[in-house]
Amino acid sequence: MSDRPNLPPDWQAALGAEFDKPYFKELMDFVAKERASGEVFPPEDEVFSAFWHSPFNQTKVVLLGQDPYHDNGKAHGLCFSVKPGITTPPSLANMYKELKADLGCAIPKTGYLVPWAKQGMLLLNAVMTVRAHTPNSHKDHGWEKFTDATIKALSDREKPVVFVLWGNYAKKKAKLIDAKRHVIIEGAHPSPLSVKLFLGSKPFSKVNDALAKLGETPIDWQIPLS
């Protein structure tokens, strides 16, 4: 992986200073060594795909995840999302259940969330790579600094953003966000461990209500069924 990721121009302008910092070079060296010695997810050309699908100036919602899927063929750079043809993982299946209850969305067969991303939704994992079959294996190697800088860059932007923070890990990021200018929607994580608190929390309608108040187009949450 190059020391300077290939990002869209507006993200490059917002985050380019990070690429020159020592931690980022160390992070890229670490990921390169991991790839040289075994399998790392997502594939190298998809690590930064969240930024390509949701340009800096068009991002209006941020959903924060923690760690990429660590099994083959799942992770492709968007939190909670899996590649087409992969069985919907448990947390995402719970999100779909709540979407149906909250907004009446039909439950799709696919867990591919690119249609959300293309509407200005940054689906960002706090840690952006993982060693195959080893959850949290790339934690505390620098990704958190980079994704914190991403959250701060959006918080510093004049145009408001709706930040969705599910679970204790994500909620800790609220301190990076200027709550006077942006909307923070907190709730339980949709994982099977906390799903009872997640179901009934209506996060999707809350996001759309917040966007409407900001004068933004609501998200069409319906993922294509086929």
C-alpha cells in the first residue's frame, strides 16, 4: 500500500496532512508487512472505498463501525456492509429488522450497502483493516488516529452532518464532534449481544428527521431486493 492513499480530491484536501505524519507511515508499513505475511481484509484496493462512495463535501450522515469483517469475501471497506452474494451478518440482519419495524422497508437478500453510501452516507470503520480470521488484530496501530481525524474534519466542516454512534465504542467518539453544529444520534449496537436495546430505537427515522430539519434529502433506506 502506498504511503499516500488514493482518495478523492476533497478528502485529499481534508485529510492530506495526516499522510505526512509519522504514525501514518508506520501504519502503512505495518499493513504492508501484514499483507506480505498473510491475508488481510479488505483487499488493498477497497480499504478506502467508503471515501470514494461518499465524497467529503457530499457526506451528510456518518455511521461508525469498529472493525472490518475478518472472514473471506466479506469486507469491502464499508462498515456493516458485505459483498454481494454473502449471507447477511447478524448485526446487519438486526438492522434490517429494525428498518422494517421503523420505516416499513422490505428485508433484502443482500447485505451490500453501497446504495446508502452513494446517498452521502460515510460507512466508516474506526479500524480499517484486519488480519484474516483474527478480529481486532489491527487495533492500536494507527487507524484510530486516522479515523478520528476523519471525524474531526467533518466536525470542522461548516455544513452539518448527522453522526450515528451505536454501542459504547462508537459513543466515545462523540467528544470529537461539535454537537452545537452537528446532530449526534446515539443508541445500542445492533449486535446480537445488545439487540434487545437496539430494536425499537427507531434510529433510521431519527436520521431522516434530522436530515429534514437540516434541509437535506432524507436517506432512502430501501436496499434493492434482488
